[in-house]
Amino acid sequence: MSTSVTMPKMGMTMKEGTISKWFKKEGDAVEKGEVLFEVETEKITNQIESPGEGVLFQIVVPTGTTVPVGTIVGIIAEAGEQPERIEGVQLGETVEAEVSTGGKSSEAEKPAGKSSVLSTPSARRVARELGIDIGLVTGTGPGGKVKEGDVLKFHEEGPPTPGITPLAEEMVKKEGLDIHEIAGTGEGGKITKEDVERLLAAGKAPEIGAVSAVKVIPMKGIRKVIADNMHASLQNAAQLTTWTEVDVTEMVRFRDLMRQKYEKEGVKISYNDIIILATVRALKEHPIMNSTLVGEEILLHKAVHMGIAVALKDGLIVPKIRNAEKKTLLQIAKEARDLAARARKGVLSMDEATGGTFTITNVSMLDMDGFTPVLNPPETGILGVGRVMEKPAVVDGDIVVRHMMTLSLTFDHKVVDGAPAMTFLRDLAGNLREPMLMLA
């Protein structure tokens, strides 16, 4: 029996997802639990495993398409099985019923067109009488339900001209294409450059040459989410950044001691692990920095849900170490590595990527001394960490070589004034200057 593959719900707030990649083609063998496709949301990108085994009979939702949670995105069939192919966007329960019955459902339950859409009985009756595919009709009823008047208007006026991006429109004119033959996958069904290229690649029109010498990178997916979030952050918060240079010679020594201590655990303690622990301790002493601004209310959090920025190939994601104030240095090190590894594989859950109270972003691996981090809303603070460098310093009147590191703290001046924010950074620097005291 066929297995319907649906758009998963990867968090309490997720309503829709975008298919960013299929790892299998139609006709490929699929094992249960094997990575099948990749989904992008406003928060994360995740790889989704196959719910069954057999053959990927149909990819219902192509790459680049955004659909609601529960929508059928593909069909896995048993060897030799030939279920009815699905046309259009279908909700899971509807399609499961069609697949299990070989697509044979009563006329009272199934619309006349290729697509199963939300519609009134009279709308379906009129569509059958006029020979109209009801899946092409735009509904004006509650929840997009197609009414009888919508069908009649469609019959009189024909299909509406779909929206189209300027570059896609230029390509359509150049190739002499019929805009109504192109299925739009952009926002609100808008036709994009990729939609036109997909039609051309399918052999329905001559191969198109380069439109221009400029390479176009669509602002979509995780890149668009980051852009929107950063713009909103700068627009909605009074951001101020303060800096300090810290002598972390003892932190370097402390790291080496901890590596020896936990060598049998198979975990190499890093500077970042120690910085996380030091930051957590400082946040407990300065709770205003462990807060979020929601509407007109400042929420002080007892638990520290520490966000750790992880660079990806095409963006950035910030998984959270939850209840970090309850964890030891070893526990922090293990969890930070696990979260970073799963973030790069695209298998984080939505809950692991949301709900932070403070963020640390470390650029030391890029050989940067410092930078101005941008707040991760609605958090009040974000700590930027630069590389550790050997520098000459004055200690007890003598010039000696010490390990130095720059920290930068960006904070929301709407929530906290400069003095308490700087006091927090000073105490955090003190934890790193004398890390042994954190174990007292």
C-alpha cells in the first residue's frame, strides 16, 4: 500500500515549510529512515527522513515550493504498485483517502477537477456542469473556500493573470511563452525566474540563453529569513556595543588543565566552552541581561537558554543550550558539539533553534580580533568573541607576553542602561581572567 509523505510540523509555531531539496528522484528506491528531502522554515533548515520504504513514485511538491503543514509532498509506493498520481496541493487526510482507494471517491466528496480543494457543493456542481477545473478557481470564502460565484466569475472572465517577477517577465517575453502555462511557486503564486527555467528545461520551449551577464541569487529561504530578522533587529532595538580587551592567560592554562581532566571522556574542552560557562555565571549575577523584550514588557528569565551561533554554508543558525545554568563545563562542551553538528546536518528541531535568552557568537576561527554583533530579537544581549592573541602587556611594572582576547557586547538600550550592561561585561571578563574562581 502507498505511503503519503507529508510536510512535517517541526515545532509548535510552524504553519508552513518550503521544500528546498529532494535527495531522491522519482523511481528511486527509498529505505525507511533514509533522508528524503530538506525543508526550510523561518527558523531552521531540516532534513526529513522517509516514513516508509519502497519506490519514490511521485514528487508532488517540487523544490522551491512552500506548502502548509500536513500537505502531501510525495508518494512512496511498493514495488510494482501504480497508485493514481496526485495533481495540485493536497492536504494529508484527503490524499491518504484517495491513495488508499485508488483515487475512487464519491462525487459528493471529491471535486470535479484535478485538485481536491476547499469548496461548496454548489460550486463543485457548477464546475462539473461548465467543465471547469475547480483547482484553478480562486476562492473568496472563509479559508479560501471556493463558492458558486467564484466558479461563475472564472467562467465569464477566464483565469486571472498570475503575478510575475520582472526578470521572469522579461524571459517570458523573450521566448514568447504563454504566462498561463507556467505554474508559479513564488509568494502568492507569483511566477519566478526558476519557474520559467523549469518550463524551458521540461522541453516545452526552446532553451533560453543568458538573460544578462549578471548572476541572480534569489533572496529566499534561510538567506531571506536572516535578512528580515537582522533588519527588524536594527529597526526595533536601540542597539549599543561596548568593547573590552581581556587578559586570558589563565583561561588558556585552565583550558589545558580541563582537557587533561576530561581526556577520557573524548571531549576536548575549548575556549568557547569556558566562555559559555563564564557568561552563564555572569548572567545569573546580572539577570537584566538574561531578559527579552516582548511588546511593552521586559521578561526576566530564571533559566539561561544560551544561543550558540553556528555558521552554515548558506547562512547562520543559533541552536540553544537549554537550562545552561544547571550544566557543568563538561555537559556544556558535549551539548554544544552535539547541537553544532546537528545544525550543520540540518536535523535540529524547531524547539532547539528558538526560545533563547542570550547569544554568543565567536569569530575566533576566522582570525578576527573583534566585531559588532547584531542582537538576536527579542533578546537583550549578544556577546561577540574574538581570537586569542599573544601580545606584550604590562604586569607588575614589567613588559611580558600575555594571551589577550577582545569581547564585544551589544545590548538593547531600551531594556538596560550602559552602566549595568558594562558592569556585566566587566564581571564576565573577570570570570575569564580568573576562571578557577568559577569552580569555587
